[in-house]
Amino acid sequence: MTYQIHDNIPVWGDLQPNALAQMRACLEHKSAVKAALMADHHLGYIQPIGGILAYDNAVSPSGVGYDIACGNKAVRLDIPAAEARANITKIMTGIWETLEFGVGRKNKERVDHSLFEEQAWKLKPLASLKKLAEEQLGSIGSGNHYVDIFVDELEQVWIGVHFGSRGFGYRVATHFIKEGGGKSNDVCPVVLPVNSNIGQDYLTAMHLAGTYAYAGRDWVCKRVASLLGAEILEEVHNHHNFAWQERHQGTNLWLVRKGATPAYPGQCSFIGGSMGDVSLIVEGIESLESKTALYSTIHGAGRIMSRTEASGRRRKGKRRGGKISRRMMIDWVTNQNIELRGAGTDESPHCYRRLPEVVNHHAPTLRVLHTLRPIGVAMAGTD
């Protein structure tokens, strides 16, 4: 057994007491019935990142969080690894100049998609967000959202992307958290009965944000493949901030996964590491431990240092007091032969656990199919 039980909550990896306290507070809600903390768990907004919470006939917009349907997509290409390595500087410059990284950025290329014809846009809180959503579809955002080029153990080239529903999802979450009675100083989740009008409206909006996030990641992967002159041979795609209706131990429940990936037997997922570490393609397997984990797994390596601790605070136009210098970050990725574009020190590899060590805690529930080593990384720049 690779987990421990704390207050009836199964916990994988090194216990983070503040995350456990958060999950205990979530479980106090009358509709909350089960919880689990994955090996990458850490403190989040209301519900811990790396945490799964199961509700009976209810869903939590604060549990899903502000980046609805944040997730990962990886695609395998038909080009030789030697070609990608030889041209990585040109490739990353093309990605950086073509795609939009950063807060509030809009895609320079118009993306027409059938999702904008869906009836859900007529829902009152969504109608005013449609224009923003259309403008931002295919942009990447900031923080730990990225576009990476990888080579696996078989010398196969992959594109990996990580981002969610952008400003559209953020505004959807803001609306429903407020309408559900949420306040800025909350420590307990906003929970909506699924058979209520507001619960149904939230589920409609959440699923539209999920479709939107999938469409954005699809577009970015296709666009990058076209920059490389490559064809896509294989796709792995998954959300890790979302709510799913699932059956567990004979009961229909709503599972809110925040920073946690579904991992049913035979289900493949792309799990990203830090900018200077490997990422993985994994497949869920059946085991008693898989059931205990509510058929879930990690979504990444997990932070061990806050953004402020890493990069410091902004004072008089400059960042001061951070533990991680840009030279430290650049030295790490240079030693790994990675071509970097953008990125702030709050996303340095020093801020994260090592992914192989984290995923090892879930060995009885997963099979590693491919180990992806980054050769190019693009993220939003500092500030």
C-alpha cells in the first residue's frame, strides 16, 4: 500500500498538513461523502490542488476552481527526433512568435469553431462572454501554462500543451461562486445542488468551458504541428479541473477533481513535469488502490515553493526577495539542453518536485507508457 489514511482521507506522497486541513473543511459539507489527496497535493483555493472530492447530488464551482477544464494534451508527430533537435531554435522561435502567451492575450488568428453555435451561449451569464471567448480561443495564458516539444524513449517527437478555458472560464467561475454565496474570505466550498436551477446552469456552463478548453488545446497542437510540417499520429487529452458524474462502490456521485487526472483502467493521460524535468504518458490500471484513489491520479509534479517565495514581491517596478534567480533557472534548463522561451522564476524547476518520484507513489494504479524529455519549452514571460 503506497498511501496512508489521515482523518479517513487516503493521502499519497508526502503529507502537506495545510492541504489536509483544507480537505477536512470541505468534507464538513453535508453533501460531501468521499475525498482523496494525490501525491502532488498542495494548498489551493478552497479545495487542495491534487485533491478529489465526491458529492452526493451536488457540485462545487469553487472546487472546480477558476480555471475550469484546465488540462493537458499531447500529440505524437511523424518527424524524426534528429530533425526536431537540429531545428529546435527555429521551432521555438516560430512557436513564440505565432502563439499568444500571457494574461488577457487574444489569438492573432481568427478561429472559427462549431462550439460557438451551441445553445448554451444563450444562458444569461454566458451570452456576454462569447466575444471574449471567440477572441481568446487558441491563446495559452500565463502561470504554468505552456507549449513544449518533447522526445520520448523511442526517439518519437511529441507536442505537449497545458492550459484551460482562459478568461471565459474564469468569469464563469466568478459568476457562479458569487451567485452561490461565496465570499473572498471563504474557507468552505460553495456547493450547488445539481437538481437546482443554479446547479443545472453551472453544469451547462462548466461543460461548455470544457468543450472550449478542448477546442483551444486541439487548435494549438494542430497549429504547432503545421509549424513543424508534421502530421499528428496519436493524441492523448484530459482535463484535470472539472466535475464528472461517476459511479463508485455502487453509488452515483459527482467527483470534483482539482489538479487531479482521471485514471480509469485503460485510460491514457498526459502528465506534465516542470520546465526542466520529464513528462509522462500513463495508462490507468485496475487495482484495489485505484478504487481507493477514486480512479484518479496526479496532474503534475506539485509545487514545493510558492510563486512569491520563488520570485519575490514587486517593489518599485522590480521583483525583490525571491529565492530563485533567473540565472539559476537558466542554468537548470541549459544543463538539460532545453531551448526556453519566456518563463518567470516562479515556474523554475526548483519550485517543483521531481515527477518520476511523485508518480512512483501511484505505481499500483498506473502504467508508464512513455517518458517525454523536453527539448523546447515556451511559457508566458515574467510579469
